[in-house]
Amino acid sequence: MAQVRPLRADARRNRERLLRVAAEVFADRGAGAALDDIARRAEVGVGTLYRHFPTRQALLEAVYLERVEAVAARADVIAAARPPGAALRAWLDELAVGMLQARGLKALLGTAVTSGSPACGDCVRGAAARLVRAAQEAGELRPDVAPIEVLRLVHGVVTACESADEVDETAARRYLSLLMEGLARP
């Protein structure tokens, strides 16, 4: 097994500065922000950025991993406090609102639910699977709905909110209500 050497102090500072600046730039300009701009604002060369984060996806994952894990962990907390259908709905509300609040998060989760990005996708897909299965077993959700479909639909709800310039929680919750009514077991 290969040993991973710890980063030198200057490399660790560069990495931390890149993450801080990337979070600010993604929040301001979205996930498509220029990586060259992130490097420039972090006062490092673009080669340094790519040495730490070889792809945009790797940078997005590093910036939002803790947030994604926290959202996924909320699924179990919510499930313990609510009936299955209500738990699924409450978690999807939190997921959608989180994507609206952190612009880069939507792009990251979009990739995670479509191509199966393991770094951030596994925990979210696992949380969705547990909640969907519980709602189906309780007879509150159609049995033919797959967890990945629910995640893709929530991603679509957030996209719809953004395209209509309705980037607030009220619009997302309304759209999710309509979605959940359509997914309810007849």
C-alpha cells in the first residue's frame, strides 16, 4: 500500500485558500466560474490549482463534500422524527433549499445523480434510497419509483426555480408539493 505524504505547510495553505476562494466564487458565479479566476483570486498559479484539484468536479467535491454529507445525515435524523412519507418530503425540501442556497451544489449533485460520482453521490443516493424505500413500504409512495428518479426530479425542481428566477424556498416547496402529489401511491 502506498503511503500518502502529508502536504508541506505552504501547499496545505494554498489548498485551504483555494477551497475558501472557490466556495466564494461558486456562490457568486455558480459552478461554471472560471478556474483561472479562482486561482488568480487565491493568489496561486493555475498549475497549483490543478495539482490539488485536477478537474472542476474534484474542486466542487472538495468545496461541498462536508455540506453534502451533512444533508445526507439529516435523512436519518428526519426519518427518526417523522412518518416515512413526511420524512421523505422534509428531506427533499432541505435538499432543494440547499441546492438553491449553494449554487455550485446543484451542479455537483446533478453529476452525482446522473453519472454516479462516488465522492458526493453515494451518501446522497443512500439517504434517498432509505427514505424512498420506507415511504414505499408504508404505502405512501408509488412502488415503481426509484430513488435515483426522485433525486433527478428534485434536481429538476431546483433547475425550474432557477430558470424562473424563483430562487427562494417558497417556490421550491410549492414545486416539491406538486411533485410529491404526483409520486404518491394512488
